Amino acid sequence: MANLLDEVTGVVNENGRDIHVIDRQIPVQIGFGSVLFEIALWVVIPALVLVYVFIMGDTLESPELVAGVGCLAGILPGVIFIFMKISAKNYFQQLEQRIQAEASNIDNFLEQRVQVLQNVVGLVERAIELDKDVMKSVAALRGGTINAGNRNEVNQQVTSAFNRLFPQVEAYPELKAHNAIADAMQQNSYLQREITAARTVYNSRVTQWNTDIFSWPTKQIVAARNGYTTRIPFTASSETREMARSKFF
């Protein structure tokens, strides 16, 4: 039998292919099969016990006792599943707290980058006329808050502003030599690395969440009943991806 994927003789895309994170949250849903599964946990064994007692009742010394004990023992799977769902709910709550903590770390680093950008602009604009796009970005970021809805957008705005600002600073050696500006450039590089590291941890948690909410039966049923959806990873901006493709030397 031939391999389904053959890296030697198979079709190759010579031009490569870009990949993108889909900006969409998928709700968790369960069908009739999951409902039937939960019902079966409660009724299948007791029903079998009652059928057995009905058929073999004449041969049993105490059919009522057998039926009662059998039915009580038969509902144990349903009781166990309740505790499993409680455990799954607690698991999701704990995982959600970890995701929020990692998101908060990213937001803190982003806020520091915004502050560094504003400080650099405040120093540089007195000496040279800055790009209007830089000033617009700084004005848009001033006084704003960072949250899950705008985290990627803020990161893209800050990165874009720094990418426009630093070439202007490079053109003026006396500015580049300024201690405060040199420190700010180093702080920006440091914060970029920290955001990358925090983003990796955050995306790992998001992947864990997105996988677990579709883990049938327990976690998926709990996720569906609580209205959980997939989470969108923190991604690099389009400008950053373009820079990564450019020639460095």
C-alpha cells in the first residue's frame, strides 16, 4: 500500500504558503448522543436489573431486595459522572485563572512599551519633527487601556510606531547618543523579548484550553453546558511578519 503522504514523489508547493491565525471563536456544542449517554449512565443498569428480576423472580429468594440493591448499585455510574463533571468544572476555572494571569503579564509588558514609546517621543519631538503617523499612534495610545479585545492591536501600534521612530533617531547621532534615548531603545528590545516569552506561555495555555473543551465526554459536556468557546491566540502583527521575511544583510 502506498503512503498517503510521500515527501519524495508527492506534489510540492514551490511557492510556499502563508499561515494565519483565524480570528474566530468556536462555541462548544453537544448533540443528542451526549444527552443519551448521560441518561444511559442512570438507567441502563437499573433497567437490566429489573428485567432480570422480572424474568428470574420465581427463582430468587428475595426479588424485591435484589431489585432494590441492583437499582441502587446501578445508578453509581451516574453519581460518579456528576463528580467527574464537578471536577472538570473546577479544572476549567483553574485553567481560566492561569490564562488570565498570563494575559495580564503580556498586558503589563505592553503597557511598559507604551510608556517607553511616550517617553522617547517626548524627548525626541523637541529636537526633530517626527513622522505624523508616530504622533498619531502615540496620541491613540495615550490614556487607553489594554484588554483581550485590543491586545493584538495595541502591540501592532506600538511596534509600528517604534519601527518608524528609531530610523529617525538613527539619522541624528547626537540623539542616538543621548543616554535616556539609548536606555529606552534597550528597554524596548528587552520588553519585546519578554512579550515573546509571555506570548509563548499564553498561547500554550490557550491551546490546552481549546483542546480540552472538546475532550468528550466529561469536559466537552461541561464546556457546552457553561457556554465555553475556543480562545484566540496572541499573534504577531502583519508588520512584524513582513519584517521577518525581509533581508537583514
